[in-house]
Amino acid sequence: MRILIVDDDDAFRTVLANALDKRGYRVSVAGSAIEAETIAEKDKPELAIVDLKMPGESGLSVIPKLCNLCPGIRIVVLTGYASINTAVEAIKLGAINYLTKPADANQIIAMFKEEEPATEEKAKPLQQVEMEHIQEVLNACGGNISQAAKKLGMHRRTLQRKLKRNSNTVSE
């Protein structure tokens, strides 16, 4: 199968490409949205791994373009900055799955097969990843909720509700 990796991180792209090549995939790589379109027009991949955050156009803008260029393509979005909103948006745009970094080749392949990751360690639920990110930002802001909310791009009260909901879930 032909697979396209779209990620601006050269090292990650190379390591993942080598791992997938060893598993029998025909791998193409792109470092940007524009490069991804050019390669997709030529190679017509059946699978794509798309990084969410890249300089220039985001991975979200790449999804519908790949779907138009390669009908039936199966896209998994990878990101180190997970949020429920971007996961929902990626799926609406045509991605089949959404996975947080770090992820290895086995986990990514499992996402295409729509099964649990093949490793012992399972992927974290998106809500857990979101709360971990919120906690990191909150800690970096010294516990200042207003400052953390601003950095997270959300209203202070929304952040307070998320934190309260998480503390209720943890204590139950």
C-alpha cells in the first residue's frame, strides 16, 4: 500500500518512513501542505498520516485536499497538541482517526486497521491528553487560571469548569 507522511519534523518523518518501509509500505514524505498536495496528485496514496501543526497551512487544511485528490484515502491525524475540538474537526473533514504523539508505527498502523494499538501500552483517551495539557499550562503559569486560560485560548470560566469536572471525576 502507498502511504503519505505529512509532517514538518524531519527526524520524526524519517524514522516513521523507515519503520513503515520495513513493514512493506511504499512511503512518500512531505514536509508541508503544499508538498503533500503535489505528492498526492502524483502518487495517489491509499493512506496518509498528517501532522496537525505545521508552519503555513495546518494539517486540518490538508485533509479535504487529500480526500479530493485521492478518493477513498484513509487519513490518521497525529498531533502533540490534542484537543477535542481539533479531533472532531479532523473527523468531520474526512480523517478516520486522531492519535496523539508520541506514537509508534504499530499504533499508527492499528489506527488504519481500526483496532487497538498492537503494543502493550494503549493510546490515552483524548480527554486525558487534554487534561494533561491543561495541567502543564496551568503549572507553567504558576497556578494562575486567568493566565492559563489566555494561553489555552479559552475563557477563564470554561477552564474552571473543566478543572472542576476533572477533579470530580478523579475523586469518584
